[in-house]
Amino acid sequence: MIKVSAPNITEDDIKEAMRPCLRGDIDPGPIAEEFAHALAEFWGVPRRWVLLTNSCTTAIGVYTNMFNEKWVAPALTWPGTYCMTRGIKLVDVDEDTWCLPCPNYPETENAIFVNLYGRVDRETIIVKGKLIVDSAHCLQPARMYQKLDSGIVDAFAFSFGPSKEITTMRGGALVCKNAADLEPMIRFATWCRLPMHVWGMNGTITEVGAAMGLNQLDRYKHDHEVRREVLLDYAHVVGDYSHVFLYTHAKTHSGHLAVLVFDQAHQRRECQEYLKIAGIQTSIHYPVFSGHVGDTPVALDASTRTLSIPCHTKLTQHDVDIICAALDRGLVASRHQTVGESGKE
């Protein structure tokens, strides 16, 4: 089975992670501080703007807990259960971006814009009130400092989980101008239920994760190029078909995901079946939470037509060749499929 995603971990990463383990102290310390400095330099922001957390969810949770405003998040891109428990309302998505809340929705004063599938090509975000950009799938948004300093964006949130650009096992970061003031909030367990009287790892990244992240940050450009080459191979196959396109373009996306968008849902299912038979794992990266299906028709339609196929640094060229051959067969089959008189479900 060729996996749809694989942690970006090498033997060198493991050796680095062993250092704090052997020292017997995995709570955040000097390595986490070094990682925070390295990320601040990478993003081009002051160190005091970077707060390391144990996940992107914690980062956003800390920030939204500061305010009493009613936050909204696009349905296609956000775990429904978390939104409901945090009082964040799911709304339908904009037809052009799939990331921003639908522009006709009347309550977008405070929104969570999601950098969907690793997009880095959207330059302008227009939302009233406070705005969080969830950049979990894109490590380096363009001109982050200018967007934060000018107030266009209030905060960026990142994830360093197993399927992301760099993998610290579990980790994340909040980048905002008042990050230093928020640091005490992650001295509590996630969801702020259990008070921690000393600096603890519950809401923060660990020394182990920080050590791995530092090592991966050093090779970020190389790994990005590896994923980009995979996307280019997929684009060459998909370019021959009119009923599907590759959403994650090599020039404008991070490359940790390869997302196909089909004209119709049954075409996606047909192609997915061909890939399954060939031993290739796929996923529906952003399924719409069932409790909001009736309220989010655009998001639901998008989720039924997208398909994520493998794109990660563990793929060999032989793996990519197998995927491309199976993808080509699947696209041939799905192109000739029709459903009903209108061709729609």
C-alpha cells in the first residue's frame, strides 16, 4: 500500500530527538527556544510574536479564548466538533476560494480563514473585525510581517503534525503581535481545564518535537522541491483530461498534499476505486460535518468532488510512476461515466 501521507521524519531527526530524551527532560526548554527563534527568522517576524503550542487547535483555541466575539469558520476546512464545543459557527464557503466564509453571510466580523490544502497564492483577505489565518498546511505565507503589522491579519496558526510540511509529531505555533502575553495561557492543559503551576508540556511543544523541527527546518527547501516534483508529475497526467484538475499547483502550493477536483462526485468515486485496486491510499481531506450539511451546500458539493492522493517526501520515483499509471487508468474510466440524463447526481 502506498500511503496518502507519511511523517517527514529521517534517521537524523530521530537522533536529534534522542538528545532531550536521554537528558530526561522533555518539557520545553533551550531547544524549544532555539526552534522558536529559528521559526521567527524563517517567517520574518520578531521572536516575541511566536508562541509554540502542542497543536494548531491549541493555538487557535488560545487566541479565540481572548475575545467574546462570535467567531465563524468555513465548513469545508474545520473540524465540526471542535467548532461546536468552542462556540465557533460553521458557515458555507466562498465558491471561488473554498476557504473564506461565504461573502453573503451576514456575520463575518470575526472569521477563521483557512489556508486550504496549502494555498499560498491568495494575496487579499477582506473580512471585518478580527481574522485568524489557519496556515496549518503552509509553513511560509507571503509577507507575514506586513500583514500582521498592518492589521490585515490578527494572527496566524500553524501545525507541525504528521501530515504537515515539517513533522514534530505533535506541535503548532501561534504568531501574533501579543504572543508573549498569551504564553501563560498554555501553562494549562489543553482546553484550559487543569491548572499547571510550573511550565508543563500539556499546552506546549516538547523538547523532542522542537529538536525534530529544527532539523527539518534546515532541509525545508530541499523537501519542498521533492514534493513539487511529485506535483509536476501528477499535473502532466491530469492535464490530458477536461473533467478533473489538480487543485494543488506546484507553483502556488506547499506540496504536502495533492488534491484532485472532479466535475462530478461519481467521477471521483470511479477514479478512487481504480487507485484502491492498485494499492494506492487516498483520502477525502476535508469531509463536511454531517450536522451542517443542509446549511453548507457549496462546502458539501466541494467535499464530494475532491480527492487527495499521495504526495510526501517518502515517495520514491517508482511509487510516483505507479500512482501516475493508476491515475491515468482511473481518469480514463471516470471520464466515460455518466449518471442519469443530466450526468449529475
